[in-house]
Amino acid sequence: MPASTSNGLLPVGSSLSFAGLEQPLQILRALGGGTQGQVYAVASGTEELALKWYLPSCIARDPRLRQRLQQSIRLGPPNGDFLWPMALLEPSEQSRPLIRAQEPGFGYLMPLRPAGYQGAHLHAGGRLEISLQNVLRACFFLADAFHELHLKGLCYKDISLGNLFLRSSDGSILICDNDNVEVDGQSTGASAGSVLGTPGFMAPEVLLGASKPSASSDQFSLAVLLFRLLTRHDPFRGRMELSIRCLDEPARRRLYGEDALFIFDPADPRNRPDPEEHPAALLTWPIYPAALQGLFVQCFGAGLREPPLRPLTGQWKQVLSRCLDQRHTCMHCGEELFHDGPCWSCGQTNPPPLQLQLPHGRVAASAGNQLHRHHFDPHLGETLQQPIASLVSHPSDASILGLRNLSHSSWHGQLRNGQPITVEPGKTCNIAALQQLNTEAGPITTLRG
């Protein structure tokens, strides 16, 4: 909710100076506010940034806040998907009287969210147009971002829909509210911060007070967020929820902690989605391959009570990238598919798609799919950045599919009729006529069923 310019902590339209900054910041507009503080768009010269300024009550109840921010600023962002703190700001003597609080407090600078990113809650509520491919890409980027964060020895503590922005055009993500990030294992004792997580996303051991947030509880919260993005439904709200009259704190403890039961638990059907109350879950779950479903079953089954059994971020990356590799479209209705068999939408059967055989995996020949370096080298981790090739439809005939060279080197190969072919950087060859291509990363061979 936008913060009012009349009762905001900072005076919109004014310039404020801060200790350590060479030039003042112009407070451009209020962006939003919550229980922690208020966020403003600010200008530093010609550059626009975001400034979060804390309420005195937030600072009082979270004595480690300043230390966490300083620590995060020193460590730097895990990757570019985080709107990470850049500088801790305290007002100069001249600016202190302009801040509308008994104690002026402090805040931090971070990058300003670019245009085109929208709150993930819009997608979860069915109010954002985004392809299944780009939902899966967003899920991959999420797993990758938290993989990098955990490699730094950090935990996020509050993974939820409210802290995520999506770009529907390509599935890119941005993660906000990084002031809750803590060194893993440091959130102990009475000095721990006030944030434990968001109801519905917290791991059972955190919800029930048995453990503090950690990288292990992050793994659980990440799985809940991935499930919510892929199915637009809660993994624990099935028929058992319908017997709850009021979803108060004791009811939440039962539903998400004491009696938690995954709605698609293969051994216990008591909490299956109700066809009338939970249609989204029943529609979307069958869309995804068994390998992806299996990670959710593992996390919300054995991993529910045994944190070491929860899937790791690297496992999510691997399975999500393979789902993307096998994405193709129904020839009858155009819906996106991720495995062979009848179309989940129209029920019609499709022939198996043409496959591109690579040294380390296969990619379905379908417009929008991409080839990456991890397809050629098993020692490289999965990534969706800087593809070396993409599959594209002919601009005047969508039934003609081409492979576009996105690398900086020419490719040489052979057509099915035996003729040689060269594909220059930026150029495209017809997949239907192709037999094999040799690239600087390795060979590409077409496989026909």
C-alpha cells in the first residue's frame, strides 16, 4: 500500500543529507509501507534508487537489525536477483528535524525495482498472464538465487509470495526484503530478530517453536513457494481445511504443523483437494512430470518432520531445467506440455516431439526452448543465462521450426540429404532438414521417433 506523503516518515519533495554520502538524496515519492517501515524512490544525482526507512518500533523490537544490514552490505548480493542493501544510512544533523519520528533512526539504500516486475501474489491469485514456461523459469531462478545465498552461509528466514516479483515476459525474478537475511545458525537466543517467517510458508519446526529459521527451514519455505507458483494453491489446504471454522493461530498450528498432510501425499488421501473448493490444484498438479512431483512429495512427506531429507536447491535446479528441456505445445489446442501422453487441457494425443540429442541431455524441438552450456558439459551447473542456441518459429509459417545460433562462432554440419551446412552467428537453420551440427560446445544431433 502506498505510503501517504502527508504522514510519511520522510518528506517527499525534499532533499535530505546523510552521514557518509557526498551528496543529498532527493525524496521523489513514497512506494509503500508496512510494519517495519516505509520505502521511497530517491534520486542520487541522475540515478534513481530505493530507500527503506524504519519505524522506531521496528528498530526497538529487532536489536540485531543494524548488525544484519552491515553484514549483508559487507558480503554483497548472492546474485543479481536480489534487491540487496547497498548502504546503511543515518541522517545528518541538518536532516534529523525533517524526519517525522521521535527518533530519526536509520534506513538503507537498495536498487529500485525496474518496470515490468509485478508481485508474485498476482500470479498465485490468477491475476497475472504468464506462460507455464516462464513460471518454470521463475521457479528455476528462485532455486538458483537461494542456492547462491546458502553458498554464502546465509539464510533468508522469510521466503514467501510477498517478497517476490516476477516479470511475465521471461520469468525473471527479483527478491526484496533482504534485511531479514542472517548468517545461518546466528538466529539464536534472545537477541534474534523478530522475523520468523510468513504463516503458511514456515517450516513446521519453526512454526511450532522447536527451531529458529535456518537454511534448512529455507528449503521447506522455498518448496512451498515453488508449489504455490506452479499450482496456484497451498500444499496443505485440502479437505482437512474444510472442517476448520476459523483459521486462527491454533488452527494454523494444526494445519501447517501438528497435523500437516500434503494434499497429494501418495500414501494418505485424507487431505486431497476438494473438486469444488480447490479446482486449481487438481487441474495443475498433473501438468508436471513425475520427477518434479516427486521432489514435492519428498519435501512435504518425509522432509516434513526430517529436515535433512528435504530436497536441496541444486536438486530443484536440475529437475526444473529438465522440465523446461522437455516443454512442447499441443498440436491441437496449443497448451504447453511437459511430458508425453494426452494433453492435460484438451485430452488429445500428440506425437512425441523431435528431440535434439546433446552430449549431456536432450531438448524437445519446440519454439521457445533453449540450449545451454550445461547440455554439453556435465561438470557445469545448470543455468538459464546466456543460451548458445534457441528454437524459433518461422516468422511467416509457425509450423517451420529453426535452430538459431546465439554463439559467437560458426557451426558446421550436415543436412539429412547429406549436403553440408554452415550456420553463422545469429543465423537459423531449418530443424526438419538437419541431421547434425558441430558447435564449439559440442555436437547437436536430431532424433526422430
